[in-house]
Amino acid sequence: MIKRTYKYRIYPTKVQQEILEINLSLCRWLYNHFLEERKTLYEKNKTKVTCYDQIKEIPKLKKEKPELRKVYSQTLQDTARRLDKAFQSFFRRVKENKKGKNKKPGYPRFKGYLRYDSITYPQSGFKLKDGKLSLSKIGSLKIKLHREIRGNIRTLTLRRTTTNKWYACFSVESDKELPGKMEIENIVGLDVGLASFLTTSKGEKIENPRYLRKSEEKLAKIQNCHSRKSLKSKNRKKSRLRVAKLHEKIHNQRIDFLHKLSSR
């Protein structure tokens, strides 16, 4: 069984983008609510709350907070599972720390706006048809299917980047067997260095493009401008977006460089 993820850019309308943001905000609220509940009950009387206990609470929470009805029910349940995975990882790190592996356990944290950037549709609530992505409670979105999805789609995760772009990530399982060993015709040794990006055994040198260094002056300028903006102001949000876009550009340049180099 092969598991892989296909990532595609989606283009929600202005109204759909607002709905997606509301979905993210409500799921983030639910995540923080469940985290507060676990933390409070354990500190109070050592009561342990399970994932299934919190999933059972969701119908009651919908009555207390009707806005939660705007979110697909399976997505709300997945929020509880996401928190549970965070706790399972925390408990694993605690055990490793006791064994002397010196890993900081890192108790699950409350999520702010930029720290909760995705929602998941597990198994149902979405459909791909005629080049469109149909989502329960959101509608039909334009999607750029630049390659075919091969296998059975298990889950769909909608992710927002720091530059407010949206992506659909499909987790897929396939029965296709892994390819056999390839016949190697040419062998080359690679030495990654500091002065140059790498040197091959044939004597070829690949220079480091140093994209960050080339953008340092511009980055420092917009970061300095960002630091002077008033907190929670519209201008600060705009300047944060400018910083994020430049970081995204540098990241994309690095990925593009590596792809072009590896495909030579």
C-alpha cells in the first residue's frame, strides 16, 4: 500500500474565502476550547478526557454556540482528533525524556490566527467533478488540477498559506507496487560545501545562488517598516503580508533551483 499526497492550488471567490476563514476560526476556537477543557480538568482533579469524550460534546456545543453549525460535522470531529494527536505526541516525548533522550516534551499550545491554518474533510463532504472541487457547507471551488490523482482519496485538507493562498491536499492510498530497482548507468559523487553549493566527482562546481542574501536589504527594509506599524491595525496586516510574500518568493526560488538541478 502506497500513501502519498497531491497538492493543488484552489481559487475561492471572495465570498467563499470569507466562509473558509470562518471555518478556520471556528475550528481554531473548538481546538482551543478542548485544550482548555483537558488542561483544566487534569489540573483540578487529574481527570483525563479522551478524544471520543470531546467528540460527544460537539452536539451540545452546537446548541451553545450555533455558529459551529456552519462547519461540516466531520471537520469538527477531526479537530478533536487533531488535538488528541498532539497529546499523543506529547506523551511519547515525555516517555522519551524519561529514558534520557533529552527531548523537551512540549505541552500542546493554544493556537493563534497564524498557527491554525488548515481544516480537514475526512472520508466525505467533498467531491471532484468537471474540474471543480465541491465542498459541503462551502460550495463549488475552482481548482488547478495540474496532474492526475492516482489511487483512492482518503482525506482532503484545505490549507491557507501565510500569503493567503489556498491549497487542497488530497491524501491518497494506492495498491500500486513500488517500482523495482533501476539500472544505473552513470555514477557521480557529490560533495556539499560552504563556498560552493556542491562539487561533483567530475570536478564540476555548482555555485550557491544565495537567494536570501540577495534579498536581505529589501527584507530588512519591509521588516523595519512592519515593526513600526500599530498592533492589530490594517496597515500592520498589509505589511505582514508583504514580508510573508518575500519569504515565499525566496522559498520558491530555492525549491525551483533544487528541482532544476536534480533533473539535469
